[in-house]
Amino acid sequence: MPSVDKGHQALPLWSILLPIAAWVVYFFGVKESVILQLIGSALLIGSVLSAVHHAEVVAHKVGEPFGTIILALAITILEVSLIVSLMVAGGDNTAYLARDTVFAAIMLILNGILGGCLLIGGLKHREQFFSQKSASTALVTLVVILVITLVLPNFTTTTVGATYSPSQLIFVAIASIVLYASFILIQTVRHRDYFLADDDNPSHHAEPPSTKVALISLLLLIVCLGVVVFLAKALSPSIERMVVGAGAPLALVGVIIAAVVLLPEGVAALTAAHRNRLQTSVNLALGSALASIGLTIPAVVIVCLIYDINMVLGLDWKSMVLLSLSSFVAMLSLNHGQTNMLYGIVLLVILATYIFTVIVP
């Protein structure tokens, strides 16, 4: 679970008021005022934090490893909803949005979240330990999905360019769902012990919330997800104007969307690493990466086929090199079941390289 101290019976007031305030600002119309746009941006982040808090409450109720799965799925729903809403509104003008956002999410997770966890954990605890089997199980699934969704389109010949034909899109969507579902089966049933920390003992954790509190959090989670989707869609033109005005490429929009969505989960993973619970951090990071691409791509494929929207999935050569480097270094970093701060520094340098080359291609 992202945190062990969030099982208290009373929900914090901010987690209830922030999404309500965000809905109020949305109905006032954020496009009409710069001040409302600034307030809306702050409330957007607050609503994301609220969503993850309520996901953690529900997760603490159901226990591990289901807790990290619920949080990862909540984040993925946010990501999918944002991408789909922007693609439907923008049509072919957003042909690269799904690819850029998913790629940005993978780079931020593998290099930013995972790298930050390894660095923080290494600084405080020198060496940290986790189940190597859990990492290899997730990484082997992740690499296959990454290749067939973001790399293979560059080498198929049915269509021109880095795209898939409708039949190829359907196949890739089914393959992604099969791989992700198989991973979930391994994580929750067949080899659940791979993903449990050595100290995952109920006596080590706070008491889980009551059923009533968990149900209230589930309802508030839905409210938060809804306002994040609608508010982000309303603010997207402002984000694009800001990026264009700064002279940066539109690919930076995908990075911003992914960063906003992943921010709270990153905080949760970093907090777990600081508490010497690296297994939880690894579960969160790799589980989120798998959910991010394994569920996002099929959902976007369905939308593109229904609305006849063109979608470019294949990465350019620079991005493929960075993706390969990130996957390779992540595998090496998690290959022995123990880590130190150097692995974190290397991954964070790769993240800095990625962001810098997006801004200065």
C-alpha cells in the first residue's frame, strides 16, 4: 500500500472540500478568466491528490497487493480520461497525444518515480531490499507491451508512417489486455507472495478504515476523477498556449499531463521508500507503468476506431533510444533484489536528458 497510516476513521476535510471547490470553479467557466484558470489549475492538482488519498483509503481496506493495484488503476483512469477527452475534442490535431502522454508516463515512472525512490532510499538506508521476482515479472511484461505498442508500428508496412491499420490496432489492444490481465493474475493469485514485503504483517499497520468510510471514499474517488477529467479538458487550451508561447514543442503537453496525473502516486512511492518499504515503491512504480500502457492503449484504440481518429503510435528514433536505455537501466537496477543510491542517480539523469531533449530537440 502507498501508506500505512491512512486507515484512520475520519477523512480529512481537504480531501472532501477540494474536489467540491473544483466542480464549482469548473461550472463558473475557467476559460473566461485568467484568475479562474490559475485557481482551477491549483484545484486540479488538489483534486488529483484527493483522488489518490481516497484510493489509498479503499486500498487499505482491501489489503495488499490489491491496494497498489487500486491506486494504479485510479491513476490510469485519470490518464485515459484526459487523453480520450482531449482526442475527441481535438480530432486529428491530437494524433500524437496518446503516444506522447503514454511515453512521458513511462519515462516519468521508470526514471523519475523509480529513480527518486532508489535515491531517497539509498541516502537514508544505504541499501534496500525487495523481491527480485516481483520486479522481473513486471519488467518482462512491460517491455513486451512497450515494444509492440510504441516501437513495432515503425516497422510494419500495411500503413504508411508510424501507424497501425485498424486490424493491427485491434490485435495490439487485445495483446496488451491479455498481458496486463496475466500480470494481475500472477500478482494477486498465482504468485502473490512475490509482491509482499517481508514486514507485510497486519500487526505492523494501522487499523483499516470501516466499511462506511471506505464506501464514502469510493464515492468521493469517483467525484474526484470526474472533476479532474472535465477541469483538465477545460484548461488544456491554456496549457497548449503556454507551451507554444514558450517556444517548446507540443510534445511537452503530454509530459505536463503525465506529470500532473503521476504526481500524487510519485509522492506515495517516495514516501514508502523513505520508510524503508521499497517493495511497496517497486509495486507502485512498475504496476503503474504496466497499467498506464497496458490499459491506456486499448482504451484509446477503441475511441479512435469509434470516432475514426487517426493515431500515431510509433516513436521517433531519439525516443526509442531513450526508452531502450530506460528499460535496460531499470532492469539492471532491479536485477539483484537490493539497491543503492547510484542506481537512482543514473535513472534521474536519464529523466533529465529526456525532458531536456523534449524542450530542446
